[in-house]
Amino acid sequence: MTKKRILSGMQPTNQLHLGNYLGALRNWVKLQEEDYECLFCAVDLHAITNGHNPAVLAKATREIAAAYVAAGINPDKCTIFAQSAVPAHTELMWLFTSMTPLGWLNRMTQFKEKAGKKRDNASLGLYSYPVLMAADILVYNASHVPVGEDQKQHLELAREIAGTFNHRYAKDEDFFTLPEPMIMGEATRVMSLRDGTSKMSKSAVSDMTRINLTDDADLIAQKFKKAKTDALPVPASKEECEDRAEAKNLITIYAALADKSFDEVAAEFGGKGFGDFKKALTDLAVEKLTPITSRMNELMSDEAEIDRILYKGAERANELAIPVVKKTKELMGFWA
Ligand code: AMP
Ligand code: TRP
């Protein structure tokens, strides 16, 4: 039996925020202690699909690696690498494009959100993004993929592609493992601090909508202070959160940071004013995030060390991925 394998990734576009941390990164740190081989990449090829700045791409990639390590991913135990350093991802993606009907891609909500109203102007890269993501995962035969809730649909697509390949070219044997999404913890979908109906995102125009992993204590305090709430006291239960998306979001964030359940936190603060709750939330967020921020800054001042980690990671990732693409091409009947 091969060891269970985890693959996940984040885009090096702008800075990581609290949603990335609570929805994904924090869970990875816990999972590396379990019985998995773990691979975590900076998905730089995905980061170019919606326009990017060449002058900062490499730095942003290093920053992602630094954030992983600063948050507690152990580079001696896990493989940390840049997606673009493993050409097998893109090669496998091309092979997959021919077994991905447009109808599947047309359903993808992330594309619709990112492309917006001017869909004809969106790039082919943005449209085919989920096929590359499927290749990222399947090229390692990852059994588990820890992500935030927004990625569930992309995981389903990866499973459909794996199933199609197995059926068409592998006599229904499970050549490609069907990956399981792992959506963990209280904060699987952290919402914007200014609008509880849209998710906290790197690409939102206003920085006040999110807490970045690089924000200092003053900025965190300022952002929570200005976070949207309502005139009622803090809700004491989930039932009291109806039509109160912003209040619900702040309690969820607190619960995730404190490693408590939503109900526990609602019981603790329910009925109190938001002023007091926001102060407690700020203290907690500062306590949990500032050690990560300072470690990240420290790491970023030693570029050679990050490059060493990425280089070693790419070596291991290539070692795993190259034979899988070779075998895939063989099954598809390519000349070799
Ligand atoms: P991205 O920022 O799109 O590269 O996302 C990297 C990881 O963070 C993925 O696993 C996402 O599902 C997760 N993530 C992104 N935004 C949020 C959010 N607002 N709440 C929870 N998880 C998130
Ligand atoms: N699509 C993911 C996101 O936007 C990032 C990603 C790319 C990813 N490839 C992946 C996540 C493979 C998990 C596994 O968040």
C-alpha cells in the first residue's frame, strides 16, 4: 500500500490573508503530523491567468514558500516547490484538455466570478485553470487535497477527469487516484470584513476587506474596528445569525483562531457589544498571526535559504511527476 499523499497549493498573487490561513494553511500544518506524504506548491502558473506583474512574480513565489514555513510547515518533512519548476504539470494538463468537455468548464463558478461581465476578454488560461489544477493533483496521485470550500467544485472536476482517463485509457483500473477534498475546521469560507456575502479574497480592491498575514498589530486592530457589523449585540447562537452574515463571519474567525467551536464562542460573547468582542478578536488575531509575520519577514531576508528549500522541493516533485506523465503518454498510445 502506498502512503496516502497530500497535495495543495496557493497562488502567488498579492499577499496571503486570513482566509488562506484558516481555510487551508493552518490545516496543512496539522496534517503534516499525520500519516501522509505532503507536497505543497506555490501555483505560479495559475497566478498568471488573470494578468500579472513579471517584476514581482518570483518574489511572490518565494513569499508563499516563506509563509508556508513561517506558519509551521516543516521543509525537511514536506516537499515545498514552485509549480513552474515541474514541467510535468503543464504537460499532463495538455493531455487532459482533450478529455474535458467545455460543458464541465462552463459550470465553474470561480471562472464566472473572476471573468466577470467581460467574459470574452478573459484568457484561455483563466478558463482552463481547473484542468491545470487537476493535473497538479493527479500527477502526484494525491489521495487528499486540503483546501477551502471555494475549491470543492475544482476538486470534483479533477475527480471527473481522473475517472474519464481511467475509463478511456486504463481499462477502468485506478491509474489515477480519485482525490478527496479535505475541507476542515470552522472557517472553511472566511468572508470579507466589509461584506459578509462575498469571500475574503486577495483580489478585492479594498485592503480593508481582509487581514493579510503581513499586517502588523495596529493594522489588524484598525481593520477589525472598522469591520462591518450591525446594531444588535453579538449573536448567542447560529440561529441568531440569520441575515447577519458579518456577525457570523467574525464569530467564525474567532472560533477558528481560538480552536473552539462556533457555539462555544457564541455562548461566550453572545449578548455583549461588538466593541468588546472586536477587542478580544483583535488580541487573539495578533497573538496568533504576529509570530508568523515576524518569522516570514526573517525568512524573506534570507533569499538563498528559501531558494534552497524550493530547489530541493522541485527535485523531489520532478522525481515523482515525470514517471507518471511518461506512463500516461504510454497508455494514450504516444510514440516513445
Ligand atoms: P488562493 O488564494 O485562491 O490561492 O487560495 C489558496 C487556498 O486558500 C485554497 O485552498 C482556498 O480554498 C483557500 N481560501 C482562499 N480564500 C479563502 C477564504 N476566504 N476562506 C477560506 N479559504 C480560503
Ligand atoms: N485553485 C486553487 C485556488 O485558487 C489553487 C490551486 C492550484 C490548488 N492548484 C491546486 C489547490 C492544487 C489545491 C491543489 O485556491
